Amino acid sequence: LKMPKMEVSTLEAIYLSQYSPLDGLEVLDLRKNYISDEGLEAISQSPHFSQLHELDLRNNGITRIGMKRLAESQSLSCLVKLDLRLNKLGKRWEDKLRETGNFPVLNDLKIG
């Protein structure tokens, strides 16, 4: 599902995370939107996104608050590629996410 630059808001990201027809989705591209920390939290906790392999959240106003929720995620263990560039994050989040053990197949991580 590719939705770049569609002005997706936090509430719309929350709605997407609850939308059961997205079960089994493997690619989610929400770059250049407005999902913020609350939208990231909803996505990272959603059982509907448990099969995601690629998640692109570049330029979405995400801060360390959202990253803490993402790091706690038990639903995104299939992620292979995660792009969080152009948010309000430091490179140290790369190590923090890897250290959680919640992303065992994540090999393409871009932050900062």
C-alpha cells in the first residue's frame, strides 16, 4: 500500500491500523505525511500489520516518544526494511531498535 504525500493524519493512521482488510499487507509506504508519534504507535501495535516486510515512514514528525512505542512492538517482527529518515530522531535509535530483539529479520534500517 503506497500512500506518499497524501496528507495522512494521525487519526487516519490509527484508522488504517484498525482496518482488517489490510491483514497480510507486506509493504506500507506513508512517507511525507503527518502520522506523528500516535500514528506510529497505532501502526506498531496493530495485529493487521504483523506481516509487514517494508515500512517507510520518512518525514512524518516522529520523535523519540513514537520510537519508544515502536521499540516495544511485538507486531512487526517480520520487518526487513524500515525507513525513518527526515524525522526528529538521532542515529542511536538504530542500535536501540536492534537491541530490543523485536525485529529479528530487520536488515535495512535507515534513521537520521
